[in-house]
Amino acid sequence: MRRLINMFRGSVKVMLSGMKNERILNLLSKYGIIFWDIVQMNGELELYVHRKSLKRLIKLCVENSINYEILQYRGAPHYVCKVKKRFILASGLAAVFVVVWTLSLYIWDFEVIGNNSVSDREILTVLEELGIRKGTFILNVSSERIANKVLLEIPQLSWFAVNTSGSKAYVLVRERTEKPDVFDESEPSVVYAYKSGEITKLSVLNGVPMVAVGDVVEAGQILVSGVSDSLSSGKRSEHAAADVIAKTCYDLSAQIPLKCSIKNYTGNKEEKTSIIVCGKRINLFTNSRISYEYYDKMTLNEQLAILGESFLPVSVVRDEYVEYEIGYTEIPQEQASEILRQQLTAKLQEKLTDGEILHTSFEFSVQDGIMIAVMHAECSEQIAAERFMTPTELSETYENETET
Amino acid sequence: MSEREKLKIAEIAGRLLDIPADAIGKIAKITITGRGEVFLEEHRGLCEYTSEKIVVKMDKKTKMSVCGQELSLIGMTSSEMRIEGIIDKIEYSAEEE
């Protein structure tokens, strides 16, 4: 507290000598000069007095033949005096402060957190329609007011909130979890093959098997029927279930040109800097022409911020143009075949949902500078899928029941 | 009446009326806080000032010595004084005539 008061009142650090230290201190106290933080150094005294006491101290020193030296001015009055002499600088600083403070009361940046399927753009577009955009006054952003409207506009969201920190708005969202498909196990159903193949394993949990191990089945063929014989009513429908593993075959192809173009960077680059103030771009260059025929453009956008939090509507955009020349290169056939081999294997892995690759063989050919690869693969995988019985299948069952 | 006589009367009156002596006259008052701070009121000036010993005149014939380590005078006015440091000993002594 004392330090704070001294900072506002202003203080001066002085060095006094030429008399016994005790006597100097007694004289100061006798003259009513308040002093503190006394340090004795080689027979000299260093102490602080209030800025207003300095004149009296000097008078006392002169009257009593005490040597004095002013070492340091501290506190707000000292800086005010300094700034008074530089009015333009002071007013400039004040103006900058006012502008920065005013701008920090508006939103200049958005960050959407928590979205996966709904894009940032979609959320920000809805916010813009509700009047929340870059340049909106912070106090006009009411999370409660807009949350319901946003949730109605974007049904995929289950929760929405906007928090502001400095001039940045954090849009927090939670996405709605899709209701899983519920497969009613009491409903009559059949097991069918969703891929063609040769059955290697058949485990029927419920229902009547229509095929046996070693049979070759087509995609869509019923493997296990949901209609079974009943002693009491002749036929009855039930929920069929089974695990069916089959050997499946795949023929996949891919191609790659053996001669391809590449970029040879020359090492030449140009940089053009612009400033974007409140959405308006100001170019800091006169010649906007790029002297290169082929070039890559890299843009670096840096938004100015105070203490990393309060974003200002000012961003520095640096466009870097890197020159390159187009060259051609030949891919060796071994390398090309390896690339195709990897591509086709990855493609096959994607197709296999629940299974493993048993055997693969590749055929490579080159036509017009393009290498073509064909992969023949044998896999072992689950091919069974369940579906409810169609009304026709059900009616046939009931007809048989009636006839019986 | 001399100042010394005035103080003597004040001391007697205070004792009779059960009033603290410092409330009546200009009698030095010392407040010691823990081992680290001494606050003096109504002192008569500084006689010696080092980091091991600070001697303060209390009245015409009495001196008080504060002995210790890293002693420093934090602030001083014509009547008050604050000393800080590690205080080992405080002793009174009569001033030599």
C-alpha cells in the first residue's frame, strides 16, 4: 500500500554525505522531511523522500553544507512531467489506446469447437443470419437468446453456446447422436448373402438352413429361412440368425502413368504483404504482377491480438510466390508396380468389412506409357446379413398354415 | 517548571489516577512486534546508526540501544521511528554527562 501511495505521490532517491549519517537523519526529521528505505554505503546515505519535499531537502543541504546528489526520480508525477513535454506523443498514445479499447469491444474472430459433421461455415452462416458476425458489439451477443434459434436451424446440434474472450467468440456446440437402428429380434426374418462366394463355415443359430458348406451362393440368395415346420400348425415364421463364412473372390485393377510431371523449384521467390483492416485489403506493394510463369502461392494470415486474447480487426497477409519449372520424370517399372500393389491391397482391405485375405496374385501390363495392374484375390469373410421377411414371404407362410 | 519536573508530575498523576503515563505527557513509547520490528514514539533523535546497532535518545539522560543483525531504519519523523531487522537485544543506558 505504501509503495502504491509513493508511486502516485512520486518520490526521489537522493544520496547525502558530508556529515555524520545520524546527524543528517536527525536534521531531516527535525525539518519534517519524511524519508524511507535508508541505505548506508561507504559513509554515504541513500534514501527516498517525497517529490514535494525535494526543495526543502535541497535548502536544508545548502544551509548545513551537506552534499547531495539526486539519483533517481520515481512515480507517476515524474512520468506525467516527461509526457507533458511530448504532447503529440502523449496524445498519439492516448488515441491508440482509445482505438484499441474501442475495437476490443467488438467481435473480430470466431472459433467453432465441438463439431464433426456440421461444418464451421454452416454454423457461422446461421449466426450471421441471426446478426452475429465479425464487427458485432460484444454485449449484443447473448448465448441464451440465440441458442434456441440456432438449434432449430441446425437440427444436427443438441447444444449450443457462445463465449466471448476479448474480441474472440468461442462457439461451443455438441452434435446430436444418431439413434441406432434397432433390429427387432421378435420379427420374422431371413439370413441372406450380401456377397457371392463359396461357403466354408455355416453356423445356424435360428431358422432353417437353405444351403450347405461347399455350396456356391450368389449375392442376395437366402441362406437361412425364417419359415420352419411346426407340428401343431404346419408352418411358422421365426427370426433367423446365422454366421456364414465364405470364400470370396475379387478382381481389382489400377493404373499409373510411367512418365509424370514434377515441379523443379528454382529458388526464386517473391513476397507481397497486405493489411486487412475491418475486411478492407490495403496492399503494401505497387506492382501486383507476378514475374514467374509457374509458381506456388503460399498465404500466411496473421491476425493482430493483444496479449494473445483480444483479436483486432487488423491482419497482416503475406503472399509468398515460389517459382518452379515443370520437368518430367520416368517412374521405374518396379517402383510403379510396387505403388500399384500397395494401392490395390489398400483398396481390397477397404472392401473387406469382416474377413481376411487368403491369397493374392497380380498381373502387370504396360500400354501407351501407362502401367495397368490387375489383382486377383481370394478372401475369407462373413457374408451373412439379416433382413425382415417381405409381406409376400409372410403371406406365403400364412397360406401354407391355412392349407395345413 | 522544567520539562523534567513536568514529566515527573505527569508520571505521579498518572499513577494516582490510574491513567497511562504516555497519555498525559511526552513520554517515549516503544512498541516491539515479534523480533523483527521496533516502533518508537516521542524519541529525541538518532545517536548511532549501523546495521548492528541503532542508538536512539529517549530523553535528556536516557538512551535506548537496539542491537541485532541487518538492522535498518525504515522511516523516521521528528517524533516517530521504525526499525526493522533481526533484534537480539534492547537496552537502556544513562547518557554520560
